[in-house]
Amino acid sequence: MTADPLPHQQIEDRLAQLPGWALEDDGITRAYRLGSHFAAAAFTTHIAQVQDELNHHSDLTLGYDTVRLAVRTHSADGAITALDLDLAARIEQLAPAHGAH
């Protein structure tokens, strides 16, 4: 998949399909709350596995019962690309199984 920067309207349209994700500081971000630290750590590990599969990685922060992500494409000078939104969509698919909201 190409790493070309997306037009702002296309980013907004895709974000409308990703509840909780927001445009922030030239990237897309999301925070999840989970039931425990162990649940948050397990979710983080699962996200890391998906990131390796896609060869596209976010800034991922584990808190006590939270997981925060900031996603942008470094190879596109930090712009938002389809890779970022595809990663966000994959993470959204994982969230329910981990009890993340």
C-alpha cells in the first residue's frame, strides 16, 4: 500500500468510521480504557503483533488500565496515510475482544 499523504477530507471521512479516533497534532490518536493493568498489557501486545504484521508502527503507551496510540507515517514526513487509517481500523477490530472501550 502506498504511503502518500491523504487529503484532509478523506482523513475526516475515514475517521468518521472509527469511533474514538481523532485528528491531533498531524496524526490520529485514540485512548482505550480496559478493566485492569493485565488486560491493558495484553491489548498492547496484540496491537504490537498487528503492527508487526502490517510493518507499520504507532507510538503506543501503556498506562495502568489505559492504552494510548498516536499514529502517523514517518516515511511520509509524519503525514497521515492510508496505512495509518488501516492500522486504526485493525485495532478497532481487536478492541472488543479485550474489553477495551
